[in-house]
Amino acid sequence: GGWRALRRCASLPRAVRLRVREALGAREAADAVRVQGWVRSVRSQKEVLFLHINDGSSLEHLQVVANPSLENRVLTFGSAVEVQGKLVKSPHRKQNMELQAETIRVVGPCDIWSFPLKMKERHPLEYVRQFPHLRCRNNTLGSLLRIRSEATAAIHSFFQDNGYVHIHTPIITSNDCEGAGELFQIEASSEVRESAEKTHFFNVPAFLTVSGQLHLEVMAGAFTHVFTFGPTFRAENSQSRRHLAEFYMVEAELSFTESLQDIMQVMEDLFKTVTSTVLSRCPHDVELFHKYVAPAQKTKDRLEQILKNKFVTISYSEAVEILKQASQTFTFKPEWGCDLQTEHEKYLVKHCGEIPVFVINYPYDLKPFYMRDNEDGPQHTVAAVDLLVPGIGELCGGSLREERLPFLESRLQRLGLTDAYQWYLDLRKFGSVPHGGFGMGFERYLQYILGVDNIKDVIPFPRFSHSCLL
Ligand code: 4AD
């Protein structure tokens, strides 16, 4: 979709440049075609030389058939080439078109002896992770990054089609939205500060954002429905397979909503719409994961079921009861008032049939200051929701926000944060409305729909504790 179809090759100018995907999808033969890319395999036979080349536009490589006289010392696996010749119907059933080379120019040779990728080898994800500057030339990462690109576009379309305004929330901020203390503090170099005679470049301590939510709340007070989708930073010390220090978060904020169900409906619609779009727009790339990377997980069948059915909802209190009655023993004993641990989340999704589960109404004392008080008791809760998914745990977190000035004021006072959040309190003084929103971890989303075990394999350049390669 969106790619120029090759309609009448005969009428195209000489040596038209085609991407691999266009060449593979061409309906007719063409006399003079030029394709550029990287050699994925070279096979030399007595009478004929076969090359497979790929330029990142498709998972499938374009087969190039050439006279062995065109072979040369630098035409190796990994080299960058430009091939000119005739695009013809391929005699092989599996491939639509192939390129009969008239000239092959090696644009950039590749030293195969020191190149860490090897021809026709299915390198494990852990192996290619060591080479973040080269792993995108591997099939698996190639597919992943194309899927990531389609999913990004689908997320933007979902919100734009539903009347949300996209907001670029700041990366540098002076607030800690989540209050979890996982902040990266940033500062100008000492030379800059000395020359300006400043302790802090911004006069106040500044941090990389942990969430765009508070800035989105500002904008929801003018545009009603807003979203942001950008990099988010958390100084997580764990080496877990679902945490990064830099990840992408999709966040939405909706004004004039009094019901947590409305927020949950948007989460569910977002998940289902984006997933259906990705499945239909990059079927081959997705198939590579479902069939070859994580076949045991049967992700494809599970996704099909999930897209057809409604997500389940349970309350936090119900969740604790389910855990208490579980036959299995947990490292962390489930108790009302304690955070749900990964082992608990896993059990809950299993208990509910390995489908996404919304857990709502968490204890007041467990959650950040901005969540709306449910005014219940003695088990005091806030209108919070987490979406748990099999294999991952928490995929989304959201809540209704405390829009009532006295409630918010007294909570901030108890935390000693009133001065820092005057502007946030202002929003409750000047046309406050019931509102709420959520954030979805983009990498966890990709992990889930593709069945990828480690979060480091679904982001182009992973950053995590003790590692900032490149
Ligand atoms: O639950 P969280 O902390 O929610 C918020 O930050 C809210 N302010 C969002 C909002 O309501 N606008 O984070 C949201 C999601 C998590 O559910 C998880 O998927 C992801 O962000 N996430 C991470 N992903 C990768 N690495 C990490 N270190 C992550 N921390 C959170």
C-alpha cells in the first residue's frame, strides 16, 4: 500500500530506478531497470551467477541472475551494489520477478572476514544485539523495524482519525510526573555553567521526561482530546526483559469524561485498530516473527482471538482475592495494599484465559498524586487502570485525574509539592473538567504482538543500565 505500482514498464524512461519491493511487485517485464541494495547472498555456478539483493523495502530479496563474467573479487555478501538490466518474470513459482543483470557495480565493498553477519545464517537475536550498527541488515531486525514504522503511522492515524490533536510534549522538564524517583537529571557542561555563572542551566534542576501526561493535561484543557507519542526516560536499574532506560510511550488525554470505562474503551480500540492495521499492512514481516522467531507462543492464533473478543475487567480487590486463592505460592505474598508483582500479573492473565485484562481501582496509597480519589473505604482506592497482557505484564497505565481543587490541593500539601505544582493547581481553578488518560509502552506493545521475549530487540538502539552503545 502506498507504493507506486509499476504499471507500464515499456513506457518508462530508460534504466528506471526501482526499489526492491517495486521490482518484486511489478506486473510486467521492463527492459532497463536499475536496482540498488546490499548483497544478501552470492551463488556462483558454472553458467550463471545468482545474487540476492535487499534494500530494506521488503523482507523478500530480489534475485539477480547474471553471467559469471560479471563476478568480481569485491562482489561479496554484504557489499553495496547497483545492478542494471532487464526485469523479467521469474521461472520460479515463489518469486514474481527477477533481474537479468547487464552491469553490476559494487558501490561499497564489504570485508566479509570481519563482517559479523554471515551469509544465510539465522543469527540469534542475542548475537546481533552486540552490533546495533549492523543488525538492521539482518532479516529479523529488518522486519521488526518495518513493523515498528507501520505501527507508528497506525497510532498517529488512529488518533488523528478520531479527532485528537497531536502535541509535542517536552523532553526536558522540571517535574516528576510519576513521583517514582526514576529521573535522569540533565545539566549543561561545567564550562557553560561557569561562563554563565549558574548552578543550573535552567536555574532549576531539570530532568528527561518520564511521561508527557501533565503537559497533555494542560492541552486537554484547550483541545479536549490530545495525544503524544515520544521518547520517555526512566533510570530503571533493573536488567529486566521489559524495561528500558529510553522507550517510546503513546499517551492520550480526554477531557469531559467521568468514567474510567471511556478511557479503557480508547485503550482497547487503539490496541485493536493498530494491531489489525499492522497485521494487514506487513503480513510477511509479522509472519517471520509468528512462524520463525517465536513459533511456540502461537501469537498469531492468540491475536486473532483477542481481536474478536472484549478485554476482561477485574478490580484490584478481586485480583487480590484471586491471587490469595491461587494454588501456586508466590515469592511476594498477595495482600490488599501491596503492588502487584510480575508473578501476580502473570497469574492473573493466566487465570483470565491468557487474554488482556484491565485491573481497575488500585489502593490510594500505591498510586501517584494526580489520580482521582474514589472516596470509598475502608479500602481506599483511586480510579486507576492497568492493562495486563500475557507474557509481558503491564502494557498500559491510566486513570481519571483528580480535577477537584480541594482534593488535589490537600494531596499535594501532604506530599509537600504545592509550590512546584501551582500551575497544575491552576488548571483546576480555571475551567476544570473531569478528565483522564493513559499511556501505552510502545516497545511492550511490539513485544506482545510479535511474541518477542526481550524488549531490547524491538527498539533500534536500546539503552539500559550499563549499556549505551553508539
Ligand atoms: O504506567 P506508567 O508509568 O504510566 C505513566 O507514566 C502515566 N503517566 C501515563 C499516562 O497516564 N499518560 O507507564 C505507562 C506504560 C507502562 O504501562 C509500560 O508499558 C511502559 O509505559 N513503561 C515502560 N516501557 C519500557 N521500559 C520502561 N522502563 C517502562 N516504564 C513504563
